[in-house]
Amino acid sequence: MKDLLKIIYLFAAILLVSCSNTGSRNVTTNELRNHIKYLSSDSLKGRLTGTSGDSLAAEYIKKELTSYGLLPLSGDGLQRFKVTDKVMPGKDNFLSFNGQTYSPGNDFEPTAFSENKSLKSEVVFAGYGFNINNDSLKWNDYDRTDVKSKWVIIMRGDPEPDNSKSKFAPFSGDRDKSLLAKDMGAGGVLLVSGENLDKEDRFEPLAKGEYSVGIPVFRIKRGVADAILAKSKTKFNDLEKRLNSGRKPHSFLTATIIDAKSEIIQNMANTRNVIMEIPGEDAMLKNEYLIFGAHFDHLGMGGPGSSSRKPDTIGVHHGADDNASGVAMLIELAGKFAGTKNTHKRTLVFVSFSGEEEGLWGSKYFADHPGIDLSKVDVMINMDMVGRLKDTKDLQIGGVGTAENMQKKAEALCDTSLLKLAFTEEGSGPSDHSSFYAKDIPVLFFTTGAHTDYHTPSDTWEKINYKGMVTISDIIFKLASELASDTSKLHFKEAGPKTEVIRGYMRRGVTFGIMPDFAGVVKNGLRADLVTPGKPAANAGMKKGDIITSIDGKQVNNIQDYMFRLNQLKKGQVVSVEILRNNKKEVLIVQL
């Protein structure tokens, strides 16, 4: 059946090629512009993963690749998988005390990281919910306060809301505070915004990508907080002023008992990677592969909870450079290879990924379900934001240290009057090549870098340097052709520090020296997809594939737990780390 499908696709591709592509197979500015104009058009609404725009983009890419004669790597060329589409409150959210029942959505709302649980217990006011003990800052809201199995009210933010360089900032996140409260024994958390933090006292939309902390967590309005504090004869705004001016912890029992239940619903959506191939021209080497990749998803309409740099602006985030440019280049390179003989002894695989902006979801899924033998992949070439070549003609190429002589090959093929190459050796980074580097595959990452339109609605098609893209396509074609036809296979090398590269997370003061599982493939733990030699985790004996389940005796269920635990540690500290290796529990002693 599989062979029959390939024959059908091959016949259709031959007809399409003969009918629609009789001209030059060189990459042209018009072809690139047409792809980018469509992919970044308003009609695709920002290509958010799991939406109709995402689906339209995938179908367009597949159609264009088919028109150049490419065949599906398997099936119909679309690799389908599910992602979290929307997080919303369920119907069973409930909060009641002192004989009054409060209204979900108006008076309170569960957070995206709340556990679906109920709790009836006394409430403790726990200030800002800090437990900080370092050389420059000490603040413990839980000292001499019993919160075991109780609700705790925690003030959001920190005492310096207008100081962007505040020492409190690394400890002020809602989820971090809630997880700390759980660690201190709390049964549930009530988060409240002070007037200095948010005068309007609004509830933000629930964000995707938040993992449960294991206890119910609600946002409540200040008026509800004042009702809880009534027996204490104080108001929430007065407590905020006291904490911000006095800079001292202040915790107490409220004598109020709350009965509440949290319910969060995560809706799943369908998405897909587009995976097509050009068979190799050599009888033996056609069983080896060179992979081209570029993600086609973007931020949709932006807004709070997205990674938009203008989260207050709701509008199409066009993503012309990020990453319609990479997709357009992938399509046209495929056409050039398909139409040029003696360029690829190895089979060429062209993959356009969904879910990159959400955390490398598509490339992680493909790397875990490749449909080919990854040990036979020579190199993965990733193109992400290649549309803004500046007057300085700087082209950044990452990953050149992941195999011998890759930098020399690139330099030899580049006309330095047209491009100025800037190399980095590291194989990891915040784009899809990281998923392949984690599988011990050499990678190359091409980009023209960030700009002020990055992750805003103003990343539009007319700002693309199309002539620059043609120039970049030329060097990628020459380099890929040489790699695809060289009879000797590249040998993987670990290149540079493989540190935690996580979208949306600030690097903290200490590091284990791992690259964690971005996509959350493993549940109830955090998988180490890479372990850097010479770094604390490696020195302690951690290996790639180990699943961290606790740090210093505290549970780690996901990447957010992991980052929070790291933030609590200090350089030089010795901690125990529980791991699962081949389904067996082991304990490692890590010196930071």
C-alpha cells in the first residue's frame, strides 16, 4: 500500500512539474515574495499552532513541494500530532466562605497551573510568599507560620513593582510562589494583585504551556481578599503599603475558612509537520539523509499569554521573517534540487515544522517519530528568520562545531563580497535544530538575526530583503549539495556548552549543564536531552535521557518546576538529584 501511494504521488508530481514549472529552477525574488506574501497574509491570521491558519499553511507548503516533484516521506506527507490549543476554566469552579458563594470569572478564577482539586481549610496571609535567603536578600514569609494543608493568600509581584532591576524579580512569579507554597505544606493558594501592581485588578487570560503545581491555585479580586481579611480588621491595600514600605515579612492567621474547588480544562488541537523527500541519486548513499527544516507557525493574533513583544496589541502577527522567510527558502531550495541533476547522492528530506513558537513541539515530535533511521542522517540544516539581510551583509551560521570542517566548507563556498559570515560552534539554540542536536546529529543554523519587528504585528512581507534571500539560498544550496554528495559521512561532535535554552525563561544564577526536554514529552519528570561534559550534571554522572524527578528532595514534574528549583540553589551548593534511568531510580550528588 505504501509503495502504491508513492507511485500515485510520483505520477501526480510529474504532471504538476510538466504543467506548472517549465521555467528556471533557480531561486528568484518573485517566487520567494509570493510564498512570503501568502504565508504572512491576514487570511492565515498569524499561523498559530492548531488553528485554521496553521492548517492552511501546511497545505500550501505541501502543495508547493509536490509541484516541484517531491514525494511524501510517508503517508500523505503530513505528520499529524496533537497540541494544547486552549486552557479554560471548567464548570465546577467554586469558592465559598462566611455563608457567601462567589462568582467564577468575576470574583475569582483558577490559574492555568492550578490542580483540579477541592480544599476546605483555614486561610493564612503569607505576604509576598517569599522564602529568600542569599547574601544580598533575606525574606521569609513562612518563618514561624504553619501553613500545612491550609489556604494561603499571597500578594502578587514584589515590593519594587517599578524597578526593572529589582533583586526580588527572580522570585516574584505567580507559579514559582505557588510551588513554593506547596513545598511549605500549603494545601491551596489565593493570589491577589495589590493596587500598586494593578489598579484595575484584572484577570489575565489563561496561558498555554503552564504545568500544574499540584494544588488548587486561584486569582481572587481585592474585594474578596478584604472579605477574607475582615476578621483581622485590615484591608489588602493597607497590607501592600506596609510590606512595600517596611520591607519585612508579615504573616498571620485570618480565622476565615474557605471551601473551594478548582477545575481547569485543556483543549487539544490537531496540527502537523509537512515532510517530503527527494530520493538520492546514488544507489548506496540514497539510504542516507540530509534534512532541511524551517518552522511555519507563528503567534496568531498575539495578546497576553503569547510571546508577542507587544502583548497589549491584538492583531495579526504576520511573521514574514519569523518564519515565512525560512519556509519560502526551504520550498525554493527543494525546487532547485529537484530540478538540478547530480546535486544529491543522499536523499534530501524537507520538513516544515509546526509548534516551534510553543517550544519546538513539531521538531521534537519528528525527532522522536522520524520514520527514518536518524543514525543515517548526515546533517540537519535549519533556516529561521533569513529574510532581513542588512547592509552589513552579516549572515549568522550556528552549529559549525557539530562536525569536522563545517566552518571551512562554508567559508570556501562563500563569496565574501556578497556575505559576511559570523560563525558559532554551538549546536543548541532556541530553534528547531536543537531537537536534532539532542539526537547526536550535526546541525547548521542559518539566520540573519533579530530586529525591532520581531514578534510584533509589524513583521510584514514588504520589509523582507528578497535579493539577500537569493544570495543566502545560493550558499545553502552549494554547501548542502557538497554535503549531500560527499561519500564520507560527517561525524557528530559535541560543540560548546549545551546549557538550558528555553523560550521565555531567564537564565538563572546556577546551571546543571543540561538541555531539558522543551516539549514536555516525559510526564512526571524532566528529561535531560543533552548533558554537557565538564558541567555539574555530567560530573555527577548524569547521562542523556535521564529523567530528573526531584532536586534536593523536592519534586520535579516538568520544565517549569525544574527552573524554579534551579532558582532556589546557589553556586557551590551540593544537592541530591533523583533520576529515573531505564525505569530505575538512582540518586546523583551534584556539586554546583
